[in-house]
Amino acid sequence: MAADQPLAGHAAIVTGASSGIGSATAHALARDGADVALAARREAKLEELADDLETDHGATTLVAPTDVTEEDAVAELIDGTVDAFGGLDILVNNAGLARGSAVEELSTEEYRTMMGVNVDGCFFTTRAALPHLRASEGNLIFVGSFAGQYPRPFNPVYAATKWWVRGFAHSVAGAVGEAGVGVTVVNPSEVRTEFGDDESFEERFDEGEVTEPDEIADAIAFAARQDRSTVSELDLFRRDKLSDF
């Protein structure tokens, strides 16, 4: 294994891979030598990303259009990845979204959309992937949030989904650690991506104002490289974030 490609021979899945943190993570894992399955709903974006990974890194990829809220689609994603790459070493649970804001004004559809993607999606992918991660003694990585650690008055339901993700991840770690599976939660604050509802963070913030996707991707790739101990949690906040308190 080349020192500059520490993940050579490893197979990874990135959910929410079509843009932002997911796309940047796919680049970081491919740069480190991993074969990468790209999962999201926007197939055309995934095809473009796959071409970029091959051009930039010589990576082997699998384009896997997937709605993580559909458990049968998730099962196909996991099985297809294992068939294509011969196993699974890394799962990055990145797919997530926010809708609405105040509880009194939040529609049932917005509530169910957030719960479906942020909670059900993480559960379905983790459940399907765990047998393969046990076999490989691999790494299971969750993209959490600052909102999963501190109160978020602007959107309590979104915050609750991220508290769920964090609690689920650490509890799963307790269940699979003896099997050699590493579990990491990476918590960003604002990241300049398409994330958002009426206004995306890309539109709201100028370059350099908040965290960039590649900074989060590097943290995820760091977690994915661990093969003995593991980093349980990584917080990557913009430097002035805690001055809000």
C-alpha cells in the first residue's frame, strides 16, 4: 500500500454524494486510494462526479442512484457495492437536509422529510452495512452537526434529528466496538454548500466566512484511515462560532 494512498484496496460508500460535503468526501477518499460508491438521488450529478474522480484520482467508482428513505433502495446500494468492490470498508452517512423552522409553523410534510432522510436514512444504511463492516473491521462515519450538540432555537426538529444521529452513532459504537468496527461522528457548524431551505449556505456566506466542504471531507478521510483505535468525535466549527454564546 503506497503511503500516499492509505485507503488503496478499501471500498467506501458516501451517501448524499452529489454535492457539498458528500462530493468533497468522495474526492478525499478517492485521493487516498479508495474505490467509492456514490449514492444520492441526482444521477446526472453522480455521473459527473464519477468522471471527475476518474480524471483527478484514477479512481474506481460505482454510480448508485439511491433514496436513503427507501429501505429496498438502500439494500440494493449495499449489495451492489459489495458485489462491485468485493466488500465494504467505509460507510459515510452524509445524506441530510433541513426544512422549515419554528415548530408551530412546520408542516407535517417538512417534519416527515427531515425525519425520513436524517433519521430513517441513517438507520437503513447502517443496518444494511454493519455485517460487511464487521467482516472488514471497517469504519462507520456519521456527519452530525453543531445542532446535535447545542440547542438550536431556529429549527428544533432539525436539531433533534442530529441529536438522534449522534446518540445512535455512539450507541452503535458501544455495540460493535468489540467486533473491530470504528464509529466516528463529524460535527460541522455552517458549511458553504447547497444545504438550507429558502437560502442555501452557499448563497448566504462568502468564501472564507464559514467552513468549506473540503475541510469536513479531510476530517472524514482522517477517520476513515484509522485501523486500530478510532476517533470518536470530531468538531469542526468556524472559529467565531462559540462567540455566539
